Amino acid sequence: MTELAKTFDPAAIETRWYAHWEEQGLFRPERPGAEPWTIVNPPPNVTGSLHIGHALDNTLQDILVRHARLQGKDARWVVGTDHAGIATQMVVERNLAKEGVKRTDLGREAFVDKVWEWKAESGGAITGQLRRLGCSMDWANERFTMDEGFSKAVLKVFVQLHRDGLLYRDKRLVNWDPHFGTAISDLEVETREVQGSFWHLRYPLADGSGEIRVATTRPETLLADMAVAVHPEDPRYTALIGKQVRLPITGRLVPIVGDEHADPALGSGAVKITPGHDFNDFEVGRRAGIEARDMLNMLDAKAEVTQTADGLIPSDLLGLDRFEARKAIVARLKEEGFLVPHVDKDGNEHDAEPRTIQTPYGDRSGVVIEPWLTDQWYVDAKTLAQPAIEAVRSGKTQIVPKSWEKTYFNWMENIQPWCVSRQLWWGHRIPAWFAEDGRVFVAETEEAAQAEAGEGVALTRDPDVLDTWFSSALWPFATLGWPENTDPTLGGRYSNDVLISGFDILFFWDARMMMQGLHFMGDVPFRKLYLHGLVRAADGAKMSKSKGNTVDPLGLIDRYGADALRFFMAAMESQGRDIKMDEKRVEGYRNFATKLWNASRFAQANGIGASTTLEPPAATLAVNKWIVAEAVACVQAVDLAFADLRFDGAANAIYQFVWSRFCDWYLELIKPVLQGEGAEGADETRAVAGWVLDQILVMLHPFMPFITEELWHAMGTRSNDLIVARWPIADARALDPAASQEIDWVIRLVSEVRAARTELNVPPGARLPIHVRDASPLTAERLAAQGNVLARLARVDVATGAVPAGGALQIVVDEATFVLPLEGVVDLEAERARLTKAIAAAEKERDSLAARLDNPSFVGRAKPEAVEKARADHADKQAEATRLQAALGRLG
């Protein structure tokens, strides 16, 4: 047994134990023949640093991994980092810019070499931060989405999908980032509210018979307009469908088409259609019979005006930035009489109507994203989605919480082609080669592409790279040696037991792993998909750097320890709900760890050490039978919570058992036994207490790994580390209902006496006699057996004979009334007066709050938080009045 320090200091133990676990290979110990259990970590960006969302996601995963390991399973947590194409390229370009160098100065190969150099020197800092959190990952087999083996898997998947007709090249609209010059995914688009303008324009009919008015927030795109849409049932325009308008500035003739996209109730009911620069217009254009190859493009990769295929854009507009072009075009429209002025409520005319506009921005570049028509590589997601939909419908993969299934089905059933190409230099180079005649050859190597093209055919490799979500979708099987490993189950590890993910990447990562896994492995990549919420600021707002309300988890670990932060995350993780960050609660769980530390020090001081048995020791004393039953009940509750992935349920069951049952009651109840106050069974009690403390350490270990490992070894010599100990067995044979009922009775009686003494201002040191009326034989027996306990914990002495006359405190527990005479101990009249006054004050506040809550004006106009506070205060005052009434009644 190693004597524990007086004060619990997380920093003193965390680094030491983590290094020990990793050095000894305990994150994946050798367990031949054990049941395999696997989970994969959503690979963080190699450029990333630990944020509070990572802390939640990885804490939940580590809890499950440690629990599975304690159950004796061959638990493996697959770990690695994502090459993070655009983010990594941006970091390295910024570093080069400090030296006055651009990537174009270096050329592609030299720039990629620079990225690898950066990765070797600075990349992956987040892996060290995950270690600080206590994540027991399989670091010995750490992967990177650009390592050699993973890259082979990416090439094979791309080529095979192409051969299967599920991957193709097409011209479509993409989210284009003009700053980086690449397509980006929806996840990388951030929508902001911007104060903009709504311009109203006149488009004259080509036959000179009149005009049609349209409204737009982007007047510059009229340079590539290809139609005007009206609702086919809008009586104002039915006669115009099929006619043409002559566009301002370009003079292009475009048709008026009928399409339900046009809303008769919005603006004029007529909409300009620019299919090459708007996602909705793209679909309208296709419905109108315009092929993508024929759609006009008026912007280049830098979002500067370029000439359209028909050559109708005036030369003075060419080369202008899109926003400069907007100003020039509005000025020209106004000059030529095509701009309809907006008249405000005061009768004043303005060029445009003010309007708040939802505007897409690149989350990294910070520039406005442009819908842009370009040739890209696409995956036929609709076909791949069908088996993934069926897997969830059939229950082969279970989504938790189940409420997310509806969202999953809705997105998957309406899924669009997936753009997988990116115009970057860092990433998996697309294995496609172009011949001069336009033919494309897709193969895993240049030699194979050349062989397919034929000798003498000049080939040029596609300069683009793959979307990082394409490669990360292969994570569950590419990390395990596929395609070199031909075992379809990859050693029984491919189909993970569970995947934990934020709901925000359900479609970008989780669903795509389902699609790729089912297509290439013939089975689902995970049996359960657990979707957790977001960690929000204390006021419920979404955290963001721009708001300045982010929380640094490493700072919380510095202040309170990793165990406290982890327990907070688990205890607050309630299925389907976001977590509100509350540093006070993290501090509270640090106090919980301190309480366990002090309980262990008490155990050491009283000769209680490590248990020598897995089974509960034999017990004869009711208090020991009771705590064994409570421990078994806690194991049962935690087992059920783990089965249902109720992290909050498991954490709170352990918390209540440790704090209330073990520390607050059991250790107090056994003091008379341990200190020899006339009771027998000290050796039995030490054995039971040591066994229960061991059960606590094992159950708590997945949540608080550091303190539990420290206490495990401090309590005595062990044959193994706690991280590889055995999970407790909830053996119902250890239950003794009679003993449990007796101790529950003691706890209720002591609690009632303590509360009554406090309410009636009985001096803490005063010892009172306790008489009983109407006691059953069982109650009398319990009083006799538990006298020492009642004397120590309630400061009462069991009395016999008649109850003395005068005022007394009275308590009813079950069938019996307990009477504690108060004559000479408190001033009864003064106490009655005090309670009466306190009751009146509480009732007055209660009634005042009730009147406010009954006032519709207050409830309807006040802020929701003010109404909620009033309700809570009303409930508190009601409870206070009730409690004080009971105290007055007890005076007899």
C-alpha cells in the first residue's frame, strides 16, 4: 500500500500514467482468442488542435473502448489523422508567404515536398493533445490518409467505381472558392446574413409589345441569363410563355419559360434564370431543355468577368471583379432606363430595395462562394445510397438516437451527385489521364493508363486531387490493410461495433462510409451509429471564434484535470441534446474526484486495502450486506446504461453511488465498527469496504482513468494495471433484501433527525434522547441493533420509558413516531414565533410570484428566461413554506 498525498493533484499523475500505459502496450494488450471489438476515430485534420467538440467526441469513444477492454475483449481504437487538403495547403502557403515565396514559384512537386516537410515537423500536434485527454488509442498502428497503404486503397476505389459506372466526369455547378481556386463541399460553406440590395429590372419583350419585370440580388449575372421563368399557372404571364425578351446590355434573346420555381407571390412573380451561376437556376435550365454544356459561364476561376460562348459581353466589362462588375452594370442599367427605382415608405426613390441576404462564404478563405459551372468528377451517390438506406431500415445499422433516422432517410433518398474533385496540389492526385482527342483513361498507374490508350498516344494527368471526404469514407477498411488484405472481414474488425460522431458530419462522413463500405466490403462499416450534439456556450449560443465564446479544453484540463472534464462530458451527454458548457460543473466533478481521493485516504488510515477476491466477501453485518447490494445495483444500472449508450445514465449512477451511498453513508456507518465501539466484524468490514472500493475504481475507470489507476495501485499490490482489470459482475445472489431495508431505514431516520434539528435550531453538540411510539417489533429490533450508529450520526440516545411532558420534536418513519424532548434545549416559544414568521414570509413571496405568473402580460412579454426563473422561484418558495410548516408541526 502506498500512502496517498493529502491533496489530489491531477497534473502529478496524468502524464505519468499515460506514458506507462502507452509504453507497456496496454491500449491493445495481447488477447489471443478474445472477442474482437473495434471503433474508428473520426480522423482529425493534421492541422488541427483540440477543441471542445473533439473533447466530447473522443471522451465518449474512450469510455466505450476502456469499458470493452475491461470486459476482456480485444478492444482496438483505430486512430490516425486526415491530410486535410485545403487546410494543410493553406497553412503551408502562409508559411511560405512569410519568406516571400508563392507555391507557384516552387512548382507542384517542390510544393508537395514542402507540405511533407511541414507534416513531419509540425503536423499532428492534435495527437499529443488527445493523449492529454486520456484517449487509449492504438497508437502503434496510427494511420494517415496519405500514407502509402491508404493511398493504394484510394486509387483502387476510384478506379473500381469508374469501371462500375459509378464515377464519371460531368459539367455541373459547384461551390467555387475564388480565393483558393477550387470547388469545396457544402460543409466548408458558411452562410451569413448580409445587408444587401434587391434590384428591380425591366426586360423588354423582343417583339416590342411590352416588358417583363424581374428582381435580383445579383444584377451582374444578367450577363449570362438564358431565360425568364414564370409560374405556368400565373394568369399574368400565361400568354407570354414561349415568347422572348431582349436582355439589357448583351442584347441576347432568351425565352420566357413556365416553371414552378417562380413564386407568384414573390416580387413580380418573374425570375431571371442564370443556370451557370445559381443552383436553383441550373435545375430550371435543365427542365427547360438547356444542356449543361450549353449553359453560359460569365466568370473565370478568380470570379472575374470573362466572355461567354456567344461573345455578347461588352469588352469594357471583361476582367472586372464580380462586385466591381455589379456596380458598373447597375450604373449602366440606370443610365439606359432598365432599372426600376425602389420607392420607400416616405416616397423617396432609391436604386435598390434594402434586403437581408443569406450569403455563402468559404469557412477558411472568408470570401463569398460562387456557384460555378465547371467540369468535375462525380460519384453516383444515388445508386450507392440504396444499400445504405436498406441497412438502416433493416436494423443492420442502428442510429442512436433513433430520431436521426428520419433526417438520414430524407437526405439519402434525395441525394445529389457527389463532386469529388478539388483544384488543389495537396491530396490524392486523381488517377485519370487525358488524350489530346478528349478521351479519358482511368487507371491506378500511368503505365496502365498508357497501355489502355495505346502506344504513341500522348497523355496528360488530371491536375486535380480528390475531396478529403472521399478518402476518409474508406477509413474503416483502408486503415486495416485493404486492399492488400483480402479477408472480407479484415480479421473480424471491419464492421465496427459502434461509430461515434457529431450529427454535423452524418452525411459528409458517416453516410459515405456506409455507401463505400457496403459497395466494397459487402457489409456495413458499423453496427451502431451514435450521434452526439454540440457543445454550446453557457447561454446556449453556438461557439465560434468570431463570437469569442469558444472554450479551450486544454485550459480546462490545466485547471481541473482531464478526469473532471471527461466526467462532465459524459454526465452532460444526453441523447439528442446539445451540451451547455458550465465550468462550475467541471469544477464540481474535480471535487468529486477529490472526495474519492479522501475516501481512499480514510480507507488506508483504517486498514482497508486492495481486495483479494473478485466475488464479494462473506458478510454478516447488515451494513456490509447493504453496501454489497448497493454496489451490485450500481453495476446493473451502469451495464444497462452502456447497453443503451446512455453515457449520462452510467456517469450519474456511478456518481450517486460513490458520493452518497459509499462516501456519505457507508464510511460513516462503519466508523463504530472500525473504531471498536462495542461492535464486532471489523475484519469483515475492511474486506467488504476494500472490495466495494475496487468495484468503484473499475466502474469509474472508463470515465476517470487517471485517478482510478492511481488509487488502484495505491491501495495495495496488484497483479495487473486497472486498465486491463476485469469488469464487475452484477451477481444478484449477493443481494439481502432484509439488510438493505434495515440500513435504508437507518438512513431515513438519521436524515429526518438531522433535518429537524437544523430546522428547529437545535445546537449541533446537543445530545437528545429519542423515544418511540407505536413501534413494531421490527423497528424495536432495529433500534437496538443500530443504537451506536444513531448516537454517532444523529447525536441521539435511544431512551426507554414514558416520554417527558413538554414540547418535543416529532418524526414519523414508517409506522413509528419518534419523539425528541426539547425542554431546556431550545426556546420553544421563540422557535414557534420564528417559524411562524418565516412561513408567512415564504408564503408572501410565493403568492407574489404566483400573481405574476398568472398575469398574461408578464408571461407573454417577458423574456423566456425571466418567466422560467419566476416559475423556479415560485416552486422554491412553495417548497420552503411546506418544509417550515412541517417543522412547526413537529414541535408538538
